[in-house]
Amino acid sequence: MSRRTWLLSLAATPLAVSACATGTADPAAAPAAAPSGAAGGVDTSPAQTGRVTARAVPEIAATVPQAIRDRGTLVIGTTGNGAPPLSFKADDDKTVIGIEPDIALLVAGVLGLTPDVRATSWENLFLSVDSGQFDVGFSNITVTEERKEKYDFASYRVDTLAWEVPKDSTITAITGPADVAGLTVSVGSGTNQEKVLLEWNRQNEASGRKPAAIQYYQQASDTYLALKSGRIQANFGPNPTAAYHALVAGDTKIVGTVPGGGTIQADIAAMTKKDDGLVQALAAALDHLIAGGQYAATLKRWNLANEAVPQSQVNPPGLPKTA
């Protein structure tokens, strides 16, 4: 299923907003108005007329490395082919939109630079930043201690995972291992959320509880078909994609959120080459956007207000190395 087909299929589903059972801010709170090209109240058009913008701040722009200032552009790497609302294709199946490029464009604006957004694969994103081909990566990148050895980071969002269930499910809350004991659930292979779930299963077995049965799906459409048909009872994935789906499709709800590191807080951050001198300017730009309200407005636009940070941190504590 193409990105456009998936978006249109979601848009065709009647919207119904459901509150979070965790008591946190409702990630499915719809914007006041749905612009042309919107799916369930979220603008998925290439024009992005509702995008928040920012003006240059000379004193912050002056802290950008001279070579980048001379060039006048900020080369931004992003995957562009992920699940909404992170970094994905608009209705034209060509233009890259989402919370990640929106934050990147705001930062470029504050730095007085013309944004040059380049879509690439996840693996090439790191290689291109490391080689200097890209100035910065904005693509839902989690800070880890291992990555900090090669890259610098300026945080701008809390890394949060979410449990999503059918809207009519009798499951009202998932907050820990006991809540998933004996359930059939899905999770992405090789992801942080899989690590969390496997640890929960280990704890369940150690406590004499039945572990969750895990199913893996390659496509989001397959996951949601399994959820709708009852083959699985819950899906465990990134909060942004779960919140977006709950908003646009209207047939699921979020019943619990978990820090990206399970019991450890994790951060999403802009990533630069180690010691290239750009990260401080990025953090200053993000702090300016936080203070000015453009940051909060952008998160709200994509229904991610519950992932806001009070300030950008340079190289915050990352997820620990795994053996």
C-alpha cells in the first residue's frame, strides 16, 4: 500500500476522538479547522499552508559556523518515508512533510539560513551527517550513549512509546508488564519498543505470569488490519504514529505511554557531526522557539503537545549501551 493510499484510506474513516486512559494530555485533540487536503483534521497537502514559521535572530545566527553562514543554506537530512506524523510524503507522494521537517524549518529560520531538506534512508542519514554531506539530521533520532561518541545532539522532544488498542477494547490501561500478560500484541522488530516488551515478558515469566505473545508485521496497514480483525489485542509503537492514527482513523485509542527507554527517559534530538560547532546554535534556536511559542504551536499542530521539552539540551544523557 502506497503512502498516499494509506493516508486516503485513513481520511475516509469517520473521525472520533478518544481521551487517553493514562490521564495525560489527549494526543488525539484535533485542530480547530481542517485545511484543504486534510485527513481527519491534519493537513497532509504539499502546500502546508498552516505551517508555523520563524524569523531570523541575528545574535543566534552569528553563532553558526562560518562555512555554513557563507553558504547560506542548512542542509537537513530526514528519512521522508516514515509513518505520519514524523517525516513522510504528502498527498502528492513527493513532498516531505511532518513534525520533523517542521521543526527543522523553524530552526533554519531562526538561524537565517535557507533550508535544504534532503530525504534519504535511515542508514544513509547517519553516514551523510558523519561525512559532512548533511549539516544536521532531523528524523526522530533518539539520543544514545553509543551515538554520542560520533555525533552531537540538541534535544527537542521526549521519546515516548504508546500502547494502542481498538476503540471498543475492554483494555483501559497498560502501564507495566502485568497489563500485557497473556495478550497477543504486535511490535516492530529490532526497535526500542521490542526491547522494552521483551523485558516485560521476562519479568512476567519470572513472576509466574504468562508472557505476551508477540506478532511482527512489516507494514502499518497490516498491523492495523490485525488489530481491527482481533488477531492482536494491542500494538506497541512510537507515540507520534499511534497518536496520528488514533486521530485520523478514529477506530483506536491510546491506553498507555512508556518512556522510550522503558524505565529510562530518552530524548529525540537534532544530530550533527561530532565537534563541528553547529550543535550550540541549534540548541539556542530551539530555546528561542520554545520561548516564543512557535515550538508549542508546531507540536500542537501534529497533536504531540505531550512530547514537549522545557528547553533544548546539548548531548543529554542517552540510552545506555547494550551488551
